[in-house]
Amino acid sequence: MALIFLFGCCVFPLFFLALHWALHRTRALGMDQLQAIYVAAKLVSSIQAVMASTAGYIIFSSCQHVIDDQHWLTSAYTQFAVPYFIYDIYAMFLCHWHKYRVKGHESAGPRSLRTVTRTFLHKEFLMVLHHLCMVLVCFPISVLWRQGKGDFFLGCMLMAELSTPFVCLGKVLILYKQQHTLLHKVNGLLMLVTFFCCRILLFPYMYWAYGRHAGLPLHRVPLALPPAYNLGAALLLGPQLYWFGLICRGAFRLFRRARPKDATALRNGHGPGGRALD
């Protein structure tokens, strides 16, 4: 544990250095402070997500035995990811703080750190709770309780980060009011597919993989596992279903918004592109 703590202390400042590097690069492009902080934070998150999903794929593809096979990247990247989750809470708060200052709230008078923190926790409660659970619950379980078993499943969990770059790009495009562009629509489709495959279907796949190992059909796997395993999977899956619902709702609004122009043209006796109907 002492080595893990020292490793975390060494890695933790790297994320802040990465944020300040990204801030320097984005400010050099002429962005204002809010834009620079927001884009820099999303850039760091995307880089971390690519690293995590790559590590997850290496672990997942290297472990033929889903229980006993081990890969050195499992423990190494788990220790690397913990400081990231702590950093990401700080980065989200930093973005919220600057967004709060520039969106007209300053006209209501100076706001205390306590007030801004309260509004941040109210808005990002589920994300903060998710990050804290990763640090305070999932990390001790993966390091202390597993005893080197199940690297295959941890590799699968790391691959859930594959959707994060698309989520980050979508938020940046919204910041720049680019919802109408083809890039935003293509990115939204990729985000929908990767989120569904890597964060929703991931759980049935892991149950299926264990069932294949144990010689059980998929529907009997939950009954063969200890209740704590099923409870943990449900607690991890719950927020993913909620966020996927938000993504689907956003996609529905985006594509519904693109249709009224054609509908209005048809009502006025014109076809798409302004051509008169016969």
C-alpha cells in the first residue's frame, strides 16, 4: 500500500501539469478563459480515455482464462487512474466556477465558494458520486480484495472509456454552438454506438464470458454468483443507463430539430430546396 500511495503522489501532479499545458495551447489559439479551461479539461479527459481503453483492450485480449490470467497493466493502470478521478472532479469544478462567472451570475452580486460548490454538487452530483465510488470503493476492491483474480473483467471495464472522447467532443461542439454541423451529428452517432456497446452491452457480455467459463447459460449466471457481485454490477450499470437515456434524448431532439424546415416548406407548397411542387 505504501508503494501504491507513493505512485499515486507521483502521478497526481501529472494531470494538473497536463491541464496547464492544454490551457497554454488553447489560449495560444485565442480562446477566452472559459473556453480555454473547458477545452483543455476535455482534451486531458480524452487523452486519458484513449490510454484507458487501449490498456483495457491489451488486458482483455491477453487474458484467455477469465479468472486466473493476469497482466501487469491491470494493477499499474488502476493506480494511474485513481489520481485522474480526483483531478477530474477538480477540473469539472473549475469549468463550473468559470462558467458561473461569465453567464451573467455576477450581476446578482459576489458569490461565495460555498454557494458555487453547492450549485456544482447539485448539477454534477451523479458524476461526482461516480468518481468518488471509483476511488473509495472500486480501487480498494481491485487492489486488495481481488487478490490477482479477474484481470479480464477489469480490462473490460477499462474499455468503457472508449466513448469518452466522443462525449468530450460533443460538449466542446455545443460550447461553440456547432450543433447544426455534420461533425456534431456524426460524433453524436459514434457516441451513441460506443456508449451503448462499451457501457451498456459490456455488462451482459461479462456475464456471458463468465458463463462460458463456468459452463452456464447466460440466464443462470446471476443466480450462480454471490449477491454482492450482482449488486455491484447493478450499481455500476445504473448511472450508465441514466446517461444513455440523456444521450438518446439529446439525439432525438437534434434530429427532430433538423426536420421542421422541410415540413414548413412542404406546407407552403414547396419541396426540399425550395422547388415548387406540381
